[in-house]
Amino acid sequence: KYQIARTAMDSLPQYLINNPNQSFGCPNCVDQGLYYVEMNKNNIKTYWILDPMTSTVPVVVQNYVQQLSNIISQL
């Protein structure tokens, strides 16, 4: 399961890396939940809060949000 979950960090889009500690879309605005992604590198914590509704996040992140959904369904 770790290897499955690890793919989420291995495929983190550059757009998110360039825009740390932000929320994208409207997470949980209509009770749809959210994806919380966190990375701790060299004792520096970085996070992203993503709306699971792909249509509300930037186009460059939509495939990643879909990938998160697929990863979670496998866990």
C-alpha cells in the first residue's frame, strides 16, 4: 500500500511545487470533501488542499486530482 500511495508524491505536478501551502478549487464547499497532500522535506512542511471535483482546480492539476482519486480507491 505504501508503494501505491508513494506514486502521489512521485508525480506531484511542478505547478503545485511552485505554489506551496495553498488551496485549489473550493474544497468541501458542497460537502464533497477534499484531498490534503503534505510533504516534509528537510524538516520543511509543505501542503496543498485540493478540491476532488476536477473541474474546479487548474487544468494543470486536474490529472493529478484524478490520480489521487484512483490511488485512494486502491488503498
